[in-house]
Amino acid sequence: MVDVSGPAAGGAYPEPVGGPGVAGERGTAWVVLVADPITGETDAFGPFDREAARLDAERRRAEHASEGLHEVLVVTVPLTPPED
């Protein structure tokens, strides 16, 4: 399982760039994305704050693993508002 929001993605959490609303700023809302490569199904849950998303993803990973569904991908991703 991969968490694309921090250390598992290759380092420390990125620091925000610029002030609020500036491109490159760390997301404030996060979603948990679940994808099953066997069935092709995907689902997203949230939005959460970063810590709640991490905990929800861990719970979902454990739940899928207990059911033998080790191929299911569970990641947290920042939710960014659409650009106008």
C-alpha cells in the first residue's frame, strides 16, 4: 500500500510554498482513494484532515488485508479545489 501524502512517498512532508491559495501549497483536505485492480472498481472517501485520512487509510488497508485482498490499493491524496 502506498501513501502518497508523506514519508512513504520518499521523504518528509512538503512544506507549503507561498501563502494561502498559492500553487504548491500543501492540501488542507484529504481523501482516501481505494482501487481494486482485479474488479476495476474505485472509490473515494472523505474529505478528511491529513491525520484522519491517514487513520482511515490504515483501517481500510487492515480490513482488506484481513479479507485476503492484498492487491487492493489504498492511498491518501490531497483534495484540491478546481481551478476557475
